[in-house]
Amino acid sequence: MTARPGHYIARMTAATDASSPRALTAPVDSARVVLDRQRDRAERMLNRARLIVLVLLGVAALVYAPSLTRELNRVNVAVLVPILAWTLFQGQLFYRGTRLPAWLGVVNPVTDIAAVTAIIGGYAFAQSATLALKTPMFLMYFVILAALPIAASTRKAAAVASMTLGSYGALLAYLYGTGRLQTVLNPVVASEAARVSPLDEGAKLLLLAMAGAVAIYATNWLERLATSFSRATEEREQLEARLARAQLQSLRLQLHPHFLFNTLNTINALIGTDRRAAERVISGLSELLRMSLTSASEQEVTLARELELLAHYIEIQHIRFQDRLKVRFQIDPDARFALVPNLVLQPLVENAIRHGIAPRAAPGHVTVSARRHGARLELGVVDDGVGESANTEHRDGVGLGNTRARLLSLYGSDHRFEASSPPGGGFAVAIEIPYRTDIVAKELGRRETEREALV
């Protein structure tokens, strides 16, 4: 085990530590969950951007108002005021919650497209189709399409892009079909004669179609990127989980050869002086190994199971030390069914016996305790042996070092581990871990208690 010079205290607080194995092996959110969360944030940002754009358009409308006809000003007011009211209303109604309604991601771009189309159409009816089609408001279609990849799914992006192209195409068809649109094929002549060229409008439709295709592709690319990242992260988490389990298994397996080495030394020492006692040690060792192999694949066992295994080990030590060793147990009933790391107490008791009791001739006591305090379980191993020297630097051996490493691997920062020499002498180890129970074992224990009460 470990030599015990110096004074040592290692304390882990109950704070969350993202670098611990337990944190690293937490479940990974699916790509859909991640995308939905990011789109929710993007929709909130877009609504703020929409508000800013509407305010700027309102300021521009006020600046242009003196030079526009009353009918054009009415069109601006009739479209901008409702869309501004809707933007403010949804901010107050939905954006205070943790998640936005899913339909809001469709309604907002549809509303924006309808507003842009309404303004262009209103200008056509209030003034002229030529003025309406040449207004810079047409560029707002591209702003709407540019926002799709960060806030919409591929299906929604395709629907909005199709609606954008269809809305402007339908408006052109209506204006041309009703005779409101005067056209000339040559774009230069059309510009000089205040008319509209079909080539220019065809180019606009082509640009809208291309912008929509780019928006759809970008949205789909982001979705595939998020899915690939999620899968890669999940594979990494699974690999790290397997690595953590392998490290735990390696740490726990360190105890078996170490314990066997010490026990075989005990048997070797007894063979020449007390053959019958050596045979009893061999028998106890066989039972102890049988129990440890039964739970070899388990990282945690009930405290009752751990105490049962510890009792076999103490029986072996009693054969060796006889009246020089006294072991007391102070175990709360609620603690017996708590889950603890497999083989957590045996190396601590072995450390107490080997380095505290064995070096002196006088009898010694070892106290093993377990108490529950709410959602925490406290374990303790205290001896009144020779203690440790205050003048020598502490170095971990297999016992304390292994236990400390296993606690860190199993519980991350959600544990406390202290090892020190009390003022009155001896050595004390205190462990605090989360209190969790084995429901099946607890139910069996309750039934056993009821059966004993009836007898």
C-alpha cells in the first residue's frame, strides 16, 4: 500500500467540471435538437433586425413623403404600420418564452414577402406600374432570401424561395395582363421612355430564382454540416466513454495483484509459525477472491456488498494480528443500500492496518463508518496507529492514489476526498460521494428485515 509520511488533504468540490469523465460522457444532443435551438436564436435576432429595417424604412418614407403623392404615402402607411405592429406584438407575446412557436419561422418570411409585394403593387395602382417595378423595394426580396439559411429548414427555405419568385412573377403577370404595364423590348429605350423592358424583368426573375436556389443550398449545407458535426461529436463521446471505462477497469484491476501480493506475504509468514492459521488465511483468501470476481464487471456495488467483502478481508487480518487488531463498524441503516465504488474500502482498511497498526506492538483500532446526509454519502476509515510524520513530504502509494483516481473518474468533481493525521494521532480518510441506491437491493433488504421481525 502507501507509505504515510507527511500530511495530505485532497478536496474536490461539488461544482460542475466539464473536463471530468462524467461530463465528457454526457448524452449528446441530436442534430435536429441543435439546429432547432440555433434557429430559435436566429429567429429572435432576425426579428430585432426586422424592427431596425422597418424603422429605417419608416424614416425613409417620412423623408420622401413631401415629394410623394398622397396615394403613395397612404400605401407606405398601410403596409409599414401593420408589419411594424406585428413585429412589436410578437416580440412582446412570444419572445419572453424559452422557445418560439415553430410556425413563427414560416409566418415571418411569408409576411415579409407579402409586405414587399403589397408595396410594389400599391405603387402600381396608386401611381404607375413602371414606377412600382423600378422602386428599390424590390431589393428587399433578396434580404429575405439571405436570412433563410440561418433561421429555416431546407423545406421552409424552398417554400419561401418559391413564394418569393411566385409573388413577383404573379404581380408582373397581373400588371401585364390588365394593361397597366407598358413594355418595350429594348432596355435602353425602355429606360428613356419611362417604360419597362421584358428583358429587365426576366433578368429580375432569374436573379430571384438564383438567389432562392443559393439560399436553399446554403440551408441544406448547414443542416448537413450540423448533422455531420453531431455524429462526429457523438462518436467522440462514445470513444471517450469507452476510454473512461477502460481507465476505471485498469485502476480497479491494480488492486487485485497488490492485495494478492500482500496476502501471500502474510501466508508465507504464517507457514513457518502457524500452519493451521496459514490454511485458514488461504481459505479466507479463496472466498474473498470468489466474491471479488463475482462483481468484477461492476464499477459500483452496494455498501452492504462492499462490507461483506471487507469482512472476509478483516477475518484474514484477524488471523494474522489476533488481539492486536480491533475493527469497529458504524454504519447507518440508510447507507447500506447506497452505491459505492467497487473495492473502495478494502484498500483503505489495508492501508490503516499495514501502516498504522502493524508497525507497533500495542493493540490498535480501525473504525469504518458510513453515514447519509441528505443527498450525500459519507464514508470514513480511521485508525489510532502510528500516524504520519509531519516532516516528510507525502507521496501516494497504490491504495490512496488508486482510490483518489477512481473517485475522480467515477464522480468528476462531485466528490470529496480527505486524508490526514488527526491531532490525537493515527490516520483518517474521509470520502463524500452522491447518495444513490440500488432499488432492487433495498427492496430485498426491506423484505428480509420484515421476515426477521416476524420470526
